[in-house]
Amino acid sequence: MTPNRLSLLALTLCLGLSGCSSVLTATRDTPIQDDRGTRTFGSKIDDSLIETKVAVNVAKANPDLDEGSHIIVTSFNGIVLLAGQTPRQDLKTLAEQAAGSVQRVKKVNNELQVMAPSSILARNNDAWLTTKIKTQMLTDDTIPGSRIKVVTENGIVYLLGLVTQQEATRATNLVQGVSGVQKIVKLFEYID
């Protein structure tokens, strides 16, 4: 592309894009406000990277965390949940330290149980519970199901998300009504 064409293209883009803000200003009666309960695409990518890094770091911290444990790593808005089972208390502590050392981790909720790993049958039941809960949340107009992460491990349901106090209460009440739930752990970030 010649320098003249490149300059013309840049000028056209600048002029075309400058009209966008004028259109937005002219077509809105109220100021644009952020939805504090919504995560950005970038924060979702960050959470995915955090989950991968934490899982690798935990597995590399000790062979028993990789082979003799069942650990689920979940990150929501930089807050990490470690759920599952590990055979010893020192491994539980080591897993938390490994998770906390990862960049962009704001907090680690170490919910690991010191016991033998759960069975495949228990894990299948957990997946079924999560599916039932998420389905009910997504069909309930009073609960922002798309903003709530549900993790189930050994019958314990962990709830993460950016919600109001009222939304958290509704979500918790819904989960309490699902058969098979042993316990509910609320790890919400409140936006009110």
C-alpha cells in the first residue's frame, strides 16, 4: 500500500469512528452505567488462565497432590476455590500456598477435605446436582444464573459470583430445595 493510500485510509477511519460517540450521545436519554455484576471478557480470560496456572502449580508442588488427591480449581473474578479431597493436612496447606502464589489471585478459599478422593459415582452425582441447580437458576427470572458459578464436590455446593445480597439469598434458597445437596458454601462477592 502506498503512503498516500495508507494516510487516506487512516483519515477515513478516524472520521468514521468520531461519529460513533456523537450517535451514542444523541440516542441515549440517560447516562451509560456499568453493570457491576457483569464480568468483562478479559476477566473471564484471566480466570481461565488463573485456573490453569493454579492447577499446574498445585500438581507440581507435591506428587501426592497430583496422584493421590482429587482437586478442583475454580476462579471467579480472581477468587480461587480449591475443592475436593487430599489425604493429609500438610498437602491441603501446600495446595493453598501454591494457589496463592499465582499472579492475579485475590483470595484462596481452601475447601479441600482431608480424606481419600471421592469415587467416580460420587463425581457423577456431583455433576448431576450441578446440572439440576444451573438449570433451575437459568429458568428462574429472579436469579442471575449467568452470573453465578456452581461447583459441586462430594455433595457440597459452592456458589461463586457477583451478586446482590437479595440475589444471593434467592440462589441459596433455590439450592436448598434441590434433593441430594449436603451443604451449601456461599463464596459470593456482593455488589450492594
